[in-house]
Amino acid sequence: MDIKQNEESFYIGEEEGKKAELHFTIEGDTIVVDHTFVSDELRGQGVAGKLLHQVVEMAREQNKKITPTCSYAKQKLQDTKEYHDVLS
């Protein structure tokens, strides 16, 4: 599964017509994760978790914290102990 990145998201598929996406904005030292989408064809394959892992790794590399406003990202970050170092 090829995960791509642009300035505001990690996604699968093409820029136009994404099959899955985790959208974020960067505000200073914080990455705000505000939307997660997975198409019906990719649901149930752990795709959202893989996209979230990418933003967690980006936060670690850039020494930033993540503020999740998306309900999926918020729950997953809170439930995954290994991600608590980047949770704001």
C-alpha cells in the first residue's frame, strides 16, 4: 500500500480521488489532525491506523505534538500507549 504525502495530508490513491486520507494542519509546534477518511473498498484493513502512524512519525521527526480534533485520531492516540509521547 503506497502512502503519499502532501502539505496537509497523508493519503492513498491519487491527489484527485483519494481512497483514504488523514488531513492535518501545522500550527507552530503542533500538528492538528482534523479529518480521517477511508473508502469502503479499503475499510477493515487497518488503513486509518497506518495513516495515523505516518503522522506520528512525522511529529517525532519534527519534535512536534499532535492535537487530534478528529474523533478517530483522538481515540486511537489515547488508546495507543506508544503514541502518548506525541499527544498534546
